[in-house]
Amino acid sequence: MTTTTPWDDWDHILKIDPDKDLPEGVTYGDLCATGTDAIEIGGTMGITEEKMADVIEACAEHDVPLYQEPSSPEVVLEDDALEGYLIPTVFNAGSPFWITGAHKEWVRVDDDYDWDRTTTEAYIVMNPEADVATYTEADCDLDADDVAAYATVAERMFGQEIVYLEYSGTLGDEGIVRAAAEATDDATLFYGGGIHDYDSAYSMAQYADVVVVGDLAHDEGVEAVRATVEGASDA
Ligand SMILES: CC(C)=CCC/C(C)=C/CC/C(C)=C/CC/C(C)=C/COP(=O)(O)OP(=O)(O)O
Ligand SMILES: O=P(O)(O)OC[C@@H](O)CO
Ligand SMILES: [Mg+2]
């Protein structure tokens, strides 16, 4: 049986980008077997329904919970193999479209929501070089106090269950991750960005509840991902 907030028990998420290849000889099954607690399928650029569906199908037969993380309403897929939907909302986006606008459009055109399986992730986007920062015109010029305040607003004022500190592509500032951790109480803090080995996973997982590993799976493969699972669970 699944609980309503299974991420409370997670240490590690593997984020698979349907637009990126896997290293030679690596299968989705291998990645599912790294010991990660869950797989999130998503990416910012070049995501199509077809690519999404292929990855879901390839992961579905393996024993790890699968979540879709759509970057736009168009790529949301209804699929029984999915445990649920983690829908980003970017708290420091430059345009309200990425805070509530895309969500409004989604709800306007669809009429068959599975709210029990849908949860938002309150993103704070920190790396101005990342596609996600350009895409959402995020204001990444934030210090530890700003980040802590956003995290508090997300948790206390907007009732967010998940706060996601996103450094996509680069390893974050430990002091800032710590500030976000101290600011969150009930919410689960996800950290993602630049985790590439045991030590980087361990250092971020000291503060974050869950670490998210992305590009490493596409660039390095299974052993590297497995080391991050160990780092996250040891912390
Ligand atoms: C309302 C619905 C269904 C969707 C809207 C969802 C929103 C607000 C999306 C904004 C962008 C976002 C937060 C996407 C999530 C995935 C993500 C952060 C991927 C990683 O981004 P990068 O690492 O910058 O991109 P690439 O690795 O694809 O280059
Ligand atoms: O690709 P990396 O840098 O591991 O980032 C992971 C994830 O937070 C991206 O959304
Ligand atoms: Mg990326």
C-alpha cells in the first residue's frame, strides 16, 4: 500500500530525462536497480509525449515507484504504471505562468484529474545557467535568507508538501541547503544539482531529506548512481 506522502521515507530519487540517451550498455532496468527510492521522469527541453511514454514503459516492469514530472501540460501522460505526478511550481519564476499559469491552463483543458496522485513541488531555482532557469526566467540572485524565506512561504503559507532546491547542473552551496533545511519543518526538502559521487550525495543529504540525481545517470551510468544512493542513505 502506498502512503499519501511516500517521499517522507525516501533518501534518493533518480531523475531520468526522456530527451537524453543512456550510456552505452546501460538499460533503464539497470538504473531502476540502483537502490534509488523512486524515479522521476522529466526534463526541461525537448520532451515529447512519445519519449515520455517510452521511458515509462521501459521502467514499468521494475520494482521502483515511478513518477512523472511534467515540464508542461502537453506532456502529462495518463498511465497506470505511474505512482503519481509531481508537478513543479517555480516560486522564484520571472513569470507567473510558471507559478500558477501553466497549471491553470492544464486544469482548463482537461477534466479528468487524479488529484489523489497529484502533488506539487515548490521549486526554488538556483543555477542561472540551467535551462530551467532560462525557461522560467527565474531570479536566481538569492542568498540563504531569501531561500529560507521562500521555503517558509512554500510550507507555511502555501501548504506545500515538497520544497525543491534546484541547482540543476551544478553542486549547490551547503550553507544555502542548510538554511532551506532549517526553514522547513513539515515539508520534505528535495535537493537536486551536480551530485556526482558518494561525497557530494552525502554532503547534500546531511541537510536535504531527499537528494535528486539527474545527469549522472545519462553521463556516467549505474555504478556512479549507486554510489550516490549509498551517500544519501549514509547521511
Ligand atoms: C502545470 C504542468 C502540468 C506543468 C508545468 C510545470 C512547470 C511549472 C515547469 C517549469 C519547469 C520545470 C521546473 C521543469 C521540471 C524539470 C526540470 C527542473 C528539469 C531539469 O532542468 P534542466 O537541467 O535545467 O534541463 P535539461 O537537463 O533538460 O537541460
Ligand atoms: O542533473 P543534475 O545536476 O543531477 O540535477 C538533478 C535535478 O535536480 C535536475 O532537475
Ligand atoms: Mg539537467
